[in-house]
Amino acid sequence: MQLDPATRRSLDSYVQRRILEIPGEVRQSFPSAGRIWKCGSEPDFLYGYYIGKIEEGSLRYLLKATRASGGGYLDMFEIRGVIESHRGEIRAAVDSALTVR
């Protein structure tokens, strides 16, 4: 299913709101993610974590929107494409949270 322009803008807005929340969440929830998860690169771990969280939230967000409008099938690749279009912003939010911490 192709997202109609209004739904795509709404999803894009949701993703941007979630990106703004990342620095605060990192400071509160992940004071030492690198040591806890024994990962070599804390920024890479947090970037992947937030991609997954935003994808999950986007799916829930769109399911509510399409259920209300009688929409049908949701294409995860299209949702992922919207999220990936913001990958630089997500990476910058994670990096800024780690430097401020």
C-alpha cells in the first residue's frame, strides 16, 4: 500500500517528534549502555535501538490511523523508508545525547 500524502506527512511528523525525545531518553535510560550490553560501539547500539523503537511506534501509530480511516495493508518497507530518510537526524540525536551525558 502506498501511503497517501497526508498519512506520509503525519508519519514524518511522528518520526521527527520521536527524534527530539531521543537525547532525554538516552540520558535517563542508558547511562552506560556500552558496558551493560557489552557492545563495542555505544553509538551504533543506540542508533539501532532507536531505529527499532521508532519503527515499532510508527507501526502502532499507523495502525491506529488506518483503523480509524478504514485503511488496509501497511507496507513495512515504506515505513522503514520514511524512518531511514531521517537517519542522519537520528544519528545526530544519539551522538549529541552521548556527548552531553
